[in-house]
Amino acid sequence: MSQLKPFRAHRPRPDLAGQVAAVPYDVVNTQEAAELAKGNPHSFLHVGRPEIDLPAGIDVHADEVYAQGVANLRAMIRDGVLLHEDAPCLYVYQQRMGDHVQAGLVGLCSVEEYETGQIKRHEFTRKDKEDDRTRHVTEQAANAEPVFLTYKAVPYIDHIVNDVRKQAPIYDVVTPDGIGHTVWIVSDEAVIYELVHLFNGVPALYIADGHHRTAAAIRYGQARRAVEGPGNGEEPYESFMAVVFPHDQLKIMDYNRVVKDLNGLTPEAFLAKVREKFDVSVAAHRDPQSPTTFGMYMGGTWYELSAKPGTFPASDPVRGLDVSILQENLLGPILGIDDPRTNTRIDFVGGIRGMDELERRVKEGCAVAFSLYPTSLSQLMSVADAGEVMPPKSTWFEPKLRSGLLVRMYEG
């Protein structure tokens, strides 16, 4: 079973929703966040990235930063920027990016289900980022930004969600990047009961995006449980806010790589080594058109790399991924990128930035760029079902959820 419970959200006054809605904390740095929030006191970046309201150069892990986030969130509630729902509700959150539309349900998911493996992950977290978000959750006593989960689609859940979407939304905003964000409230107790019951029949949920936010909520719940003792599972700290999307509506984009140098090799020697594991030709397309093929940009030319048969275990859910094939056959043995999590010679470029960004990075000093075929949802689920984790930077989900449209305070 999977838990999805209603809750009393704090949410923006309708006329301020467009000003409050902000990109997630982890897709911008401090400078970018400050620029986005400039002249907008209602931007939720003041909560997710509170260092933007403090002197430039402050350590983002300083006590003052966390205190500022608490103060900013409480001020938004006190000043009526965020209103408190009268009764527990579920919500439908739809995003539109060009022709792509996805609609998920917002509710509370279970800490225990994460602990027992019913909520499945597919990547490791970094302790420093976990620590940072855990402190934000703890001091704000809030799930300020939702986790992004998915599940294997259930047609009748889709039917109910589609019925809700025929009603008038509470928010319908288009953010500066052109993406539409529409939210409907599900307040009818009979509909809520039916959705909760239907999710009880969903065998597992999968973390799509937001592993650090999930880990922070789990750690907060475990810490509270340790202090307060065993409860009945209904305590506020035993759940966390998430948007849960059916798997067949989601869009994973490519997550590409750039490397600063050729590890002491000349371009000719580098290409010769690449040809040992890949068929190499001048590319007709900058982005690969099928799995196990890669684009490579070097010296002003795009090449197509096709992994040779036998160079990877196709049946292995992790080592058969394109990101693993590139890492194990090229980035590691040829370019010396043994640990892409920590090696400073490699950088990662989300597919939303396009192939032009890869060319720009090479023209501005990097030696080589690689474009990858997007990881699929079925691959993600296979890895998670096997209890394994993907290599770092395997998936880039678009569109990104907007923060601030729905907030869950633990005390209400």
C-alpha cells in the first residue's frame, strides 16, 4: 500500500501566487536566486534561499541563514501572503511546458514507507546537502518545498484527477520561463476518501526528484520520534509533503557532461582510445537518437559514438545505463574521471540548456562535451526495484516543480 493523506496547506493569496511561486532551491545558486527575487519581497526564494537577504558572501550554512529562513516564512504567514486551509485537502498540481502536460496529486506520504522500502530511491545523497535541508526543515518546522514522486499509473486515479481538472483552479500562473502551473483543490470528503483508498492499492512510490528533501523529512521524523517515543503513525512528523505523478506523464531529459581537459592526451590519441570501445563517426545529429549512442563535441566537430557489443552488460539495470556505459568505458579509463561526484574536472549540464550550451562550454575552455540519450522511467524504476542506485546526474526532470504554491507546516 501507499499512503497519500490530505493536509491543511499554507498557500498563497490567489492574487500573489505568481509572485510567490519560485524555482526550487537546488536549481539556482545564491547569485541566481538573488537576481530572480530582486524587487519581489513575496518570492519563495526568500524562504528556500534566505541568504539572499543577508550580506553578500555569507556562509550559506551560517546560523543567521537558517534563522532568516524561519523569519521569512513566518512573516509570509503573519502578513497574509500565505493563507491556511480551513480543512485537510488534497490538491491537483498540473504543469504545462509546450505540448507536454503532467498532473499530479499533492498530499502527505509516509516516513515509515520510506524506511521499509515502499518509497524507493534511485540515487545516493550527499551528507552536506542532507544536513543543510534537514536543518531548514527542523528550524522552519515545515516541508517548505515538495518532494517529486511517481508511481505506476492507475487509470481510475487518472479519471478522478481529470474530473477535478474540469473545475475552476485556485491558481493558474505562467512563470517567466513560459511554464504553466495550475492548482486545483480537492476538498470533497468523498473524493478524498476514494483517492486515499486507491493509493492504498498502489504497491510502491518512487522518488523522481528531491532525494535530499526526502532524506531531510525522514531525518526530521526520526529525530522527533526518538524524542517523543513510539506513536500511532498519525503524528505530523511521520509524514512529508509530496507531489505524486503517474509515471506515463513524466518527461526525463538528457543529463550531459563536459570535461575540462583530455587527461594529458592529444586529440588524436584520445580519439584512438575512444575507438577501442566505441564506433566513431562524424555525427548527423548533435544529440543521440537511440540508447547506447552518444554525441561528442571536440575541436569544433560533433562525433557520434556507438558502444560496441560486449563492452557493457546490457541486462544489468545499472551498468547497462548509458551514463554507466560512458563512465566505465570512457570517462573513467580514458579521461581519469574515477569519481564523478567529487572530481572537479567534470561538470554536468541539464538537457533543458540544450546542445548550444555544450558547444559554448567547449568554446570557452572545456576540452570535450558529451550528449546522452535520456534515461527512461522504466530504467529508473528497474534500478529502484532492484534496490540499486544510479550513477550521479543520471536524470533531469522537466518541468521543475514551483516552490511556495503549497507549504506544509508540521503544526498544522
